[in-house]
Amino acid sequence: MTIDQPAAAAPLGRVVMVMPTYNEADNLAWIVGRLREAQPDVDVLVVDDNSPDGTGKVAEELAAADDAVHVVHRAGKGGLGAAYKHGFRVALDEGYDVIGEMDADGSHQPEQLQILLDALHEADLVIGARWVPGGSVVNWPFRRELLSRGGNLYVRLLLGLKVRDATAGYRLFRRTALESIDLASVESTGYVFQTDLVTRCLRLGLRVREVPIEFVERVMGDSKMSGQVALESLRRVTAWGLRERMEQLKARRGGR
């Protein structure tokens, strides 16, 4: 009797994790080292926004010691979304097949990256999610968890998204997904960039999958999240939602 074996998944190709930094000198070598140990075949692209604490110098030292580590220096602090856009453009130009997002503070555990890589065989975008069954956060105060859960609920209801963690920043994109999005038209520069990109992927009919991760609050350094950042995200999401509702209303009236 012959038993059919499942077909092997097609190779994902060249993978790079884009890692924006601003004042992460205490964390960068530690997290890059963990990533290179956990995934020796995955490259790293550090995008530093001219950190005054010397993060850029640390990144250059890492790149000098490891050919898989690369560095982009930006003129100043321009926001998380702007740094990712810059890094994505560089990665696309360098011919990478899979382009990921990852925080430099240790919140996203490199040891869990394989979960995202495995899921990408059946997706165009994979999100390492906190608010799905099996996902969790470590060392978060209740207020911050409530804010994140509430913000994601607001996004789902207002934009009609079928994802539970649209604000999560541990992600893998196929290059075809980023090419479909048209990065040049993305204007979001702050943390709302994450919601913007998953919304665009879903509107294009791309395959988006969430997998559970354990998110660990940073041990060293200061969080870049603030009330002002959260308010910017709220304003933009509200504007997008209202615009969509107006377009839907116009379409219904035009169909009468």
C-alpha cells in the first residue's frame, strides 16, 4: 500500500526583518543576537532615526560583524510608520521575498518568529497577535491592556475588519502584498500605520492570518507609546471610518 505524503511547502525565499530604532542602544545588540540565533537564515535591517543615544553606532558595529545585518540611517525622528516605509522600500529594492516588522525592545520574541514563517505559506500577511486565543501579554498594567483591547474593538467595529489585533507590530509580508498596497500612497507615519496596512491588505482581498504570540513588555528603555500617539491613531481611524460610511451611503443612493 502506498501512502501519499503531503507536498512540501514552497520555500519562502529571502527573508528580512525590518527593525526601526530610536534610542534603543541598550536593547539592540541583545535582540539582534537573539534573532540571528533563532533564525540564522533571516536577515536584519535596522532603520535608525538618528538616535541621540548612539543606537546608530551600535547598529553599524553589528553590521560590521555580521553580513546579514544591515543599517539605514534617517535624518531624524519621523515616526514608526515612516521608518517602516523607508525600510520596506530598501528591502524591496534589495529583492527580498518576505519582509517583516519587529520591535527592537524585546517585546517581539525572535524565538516565536517560526510561528509566523510557518503561517505565511498560506497567507500574504501574517500578524503575531495578542488578542486571539492563545495570545497573551506579559507585564502590562490593566489600563494599557484595556486601551489596546478597546482600540482594536473600535477599529473592528468602525472599519469592519475581521482581525482581532490590527495594531500589532510583529508581522510578515510577502513582497507581492507590499507591492499591491502601493506604499507611496501610504501617508500614516505613526503607530496607526499598522492599522492602515492591514486595512489595505483586506480591502485588496489579500490573505491575512493572525497567529498567537506572547508579547513581553520591554525591560530596558522607555516606551514610545504616549497619549498623543494614541490620540493620533484614534483621529485617523475615525476619519477613515466616517469616510467609508459616506462612500457606502453615496453608493446606496446612487443605486436607487
